[in-house]
Amino acid sequence: MKIENWNGHEIRFVEKASGDWWAVLVDIASALSLVAREVNRRLPKDVVSKHPLPTTGGMQEMLIVNEYGIYEAVFESRKKEAKEFKRWVYEMLKTLRQTSGLESFQVFRMLDKEHQREAMARLREGLHTPVKVDYIKANTIANKAISTKHGRSKMVKKVDMTPEMLVERQKILDDTVSLMATNEKFDLNLPISQLIYNKHTSSGV
């Protein structure tokens, strides 16, 4: 465990795995003038975990959140310093990772897996009767769009994408999932792939 200080607030970080640092939720909430239980209620379940930590009352199971969860909590805060806090978290986690020897591209891969799970969960909730082909379609559209955007003649598999491509792909996947859900909800019969390609590439596909 590492204890860091931001504007007088002590933030405890726990290394769950090599280079994978999680922050104690109550510390994040306190720094952002939020209520920890309310933040926990709104966060996706896969970004929150429990970890035994020493307290004045002995060892206790504390809620901890990963990097994605920290940034999600920042969005809930109306505190003017929230953006400054977000930048501080980024630099702090970067420093902590460097001490554990985790390369930056591994961090991108790790965070992208979190986003992928959340996007597929939103697709599952947005469609009435989702089937495997729906998940394949959403990912294929995102992969093809980002590949075209980066001038690739063939679709690049997600595992072969650069960190920059992965970051940009997240927005495209989010748009694709939202559009697919809206299309079914209102029975619009929209050309999903073409709309995504037109929006995220210079010339469409």
C-alpha cells in the first residue's frame, strides 16, 4: 500500500497485481466532496473491489476502485479542483507503475479490457434479445473504423492495435453500441456501420 497526499487529503493506493494500482474509494470520495456509498452505487461493479487494509480499528475490508473507477468518480464531483485531481491521479499512477516496472503499453491493454467489458454490458442491456452476432458486429465495426482512420488497408485486430488506436477505438465502440441500441429501440432500420464510418473516418468506407 502507498499513501499519497493531494491538497491535504491522504489517498491510499493498493497494488492488486504488478503495476495495477487501485485507490481506496472513501479517500477518493472525501477528496472530491462526495459520499462514498453513493459513488459506489453508481459505479460499474467491475471497477470496484474489496481489499483488507489496516485501520485504527484493525484490519477491515475496504472498497477500492481501479483507474477507470477513479475517473468515473471525478465526473460526479462539482468541486472546481476535480480536473486538477484527475491530472494528479494520472501522474501519480504513472509514477507508481514505473516503480513496478509496468510498461505503458501494458497499462493501455489493461484499461482497454475494462472498457470492453463495460461496452458489451451496455450492449446487452440495450438490446431486447442480444445474440453473439450483435457483439461481433459492434466490435467489427469499431475495428474497421479505427483501422481505416489510421490508413490501414485491412482491418487490424484489436490485439494488434497501438495504444493510440485503442484509446480512439473506445469512443467508436461507445458510439456503435449506443447507435445499435437506439436503432432497435425505435425500429429505425439505420445503416449502423456506414453511419459510424462516416462519422469517424475522413471519407467513409
